[in-house]
Amino acid sequence: MSSHDEAAADPMLKDLELLQRFSPDPVRAARVRARCRAQLERTRPSERADMSPSADGHPVTPVLVGCLCGAYVISLINLALRVYGLLE
Amino acid sequence: MDRALELQLVERLRNGDPSAFDAVHDAFNARLFNFLARLSNRRDVAEDLLEETWLRLVTHARRLKPDTHLGPWLFTVARHLYASYCRARLVEDSYAEGLIGLWPSGSPRPSPLDAAEASEAQRRVAAALSALPARYREALLLVAVEGLRPVEAAQVCGVTPEAMRQRLSRARDLLARRLRDAESGGLLSLNEVPT
């Protein structure tokens, strides 16, 4: 017999099950629920916008940002080389 | 809660689905409140800690493991919050200790939670339970009142299943002794009535 079964079979522990159950304030519970829902909602769309998936399911935004940064760095190097006359 | 449904709810919570939160809230709100109210013996504290528990779930929803057991997870958070509350109270009380003598003392009144107990028998059991040391009280609350399996209760309390089994056995003995003492105390006081 498991200890859970023992607990269920023990008449004294059964008394504990019969203890009056306290209920939370329904108004406050509704307010907390609404607050939590709103918090959950707030995080959902922003992360989806950041990580909009392509057709094959991979996030596009990080790749795009990476490409733009790469192009910017290359153009900077190109400009620096021209300024110092190392590139015609 | 059915395990398949629970796993589905966890997945939906990880995806930020508010309707999944509603389902979890419906399933656990009253149970968590009852646990916290019995642990703290105070409705206002239980309400505050309950709110904080739900906020923790929402904050950590994305980082939940796919195989999370929601019941033990929530009760663990609630228990940790209660422990933090007790630690904070301990610090406050140590500061306040020197001031206590300045306040007028009155006879202790039963808390509103005590007054709400329906019957004399319930009141007796509730009083015996609330007089137990916290570690035994929480073990009984989790297993006998909230219906967690002992292995889940062990997880919530951060002890081994064997330690939880021993804690439950000790808690049961202590509760029985306190109930016996209360009964004999009651009989004694009746015998003391002059005839």
C-alpha cells in the first residue's frame, strides 16, 4: 500500500479532507486573472513580431539584421581603404 | 488533472495562450488559496501570496519545461513565497520586539479563519492542524488536503520521498496527539465545573 493510499485510508487524515475549504475573494481573483492574462498577451505579439517565421519555419528577422550589419561593415571598410588610397 | 491535458496546457502557456492560463487558474486558484490560508492562518496574507504565485507563473510561462507538472510547480512557488514572507516577518518582528511592551495588550481573539470553521469538530481539527510546526503542517496540507501524491509533495518541499514519508508519519502522530490532548483538556474542564 502506498503512503497516499495509507493517507486516504486513515480516518484521522480523512478528517482533514473534510475541513472547510476557504475560498479566495472572487473580485480580487478576477482582477488577478485579468492582470495575468494581459501580461501574457503583452509578451506574445512582441516576440512573434521579432521572430516572424519564414515559410520553412526559421526566423527571418535575425538573418535580415545580420545581412544589413554585414553590408554596413563592408561599406565602412571599403570607404576607409579609399580614404587611405589603398583602393582605387 | 489529466496528464495529457496538463501537457497541452503547459505547451499553450509556453506559447503565451491566455485561455490556457484561464484553465490553469480555474483548476488551481481555490486549492492554492486554501493551502496558503491554512499555512499562514491569515486570509490577507494568503490573498497576497496567491496573487504573487500567479504573477510568477505568467512571468516564467515561456521558460516552463514541456513536461512540467503544474500542480507541484505552483505549490512549490506558493510555498517558497510563504517561506520568504516568514523570513521577512522574522526580520520585522525582531525589530518590533522592543516596541511590543509599549502597546496595550488585549485578550487574543480568534482569527476570522477560525471563526469561519463550520462545526466544532472541524474547529478542533483545524486548531490542531494550525498548531503543528510548519514542516508537518505543510506535509499534511499537501497530501491529505490538496491530494498531491507524497512524491509530488516531496518535490514541493525539496526533500526525498523517504523523508516526506517519515514527515507525514510524524505529522500524523503529532496531529493525533494534539487531538487527544484537546479532547482530554475539554473533559478536564467539564470535570472542573463545580456541581
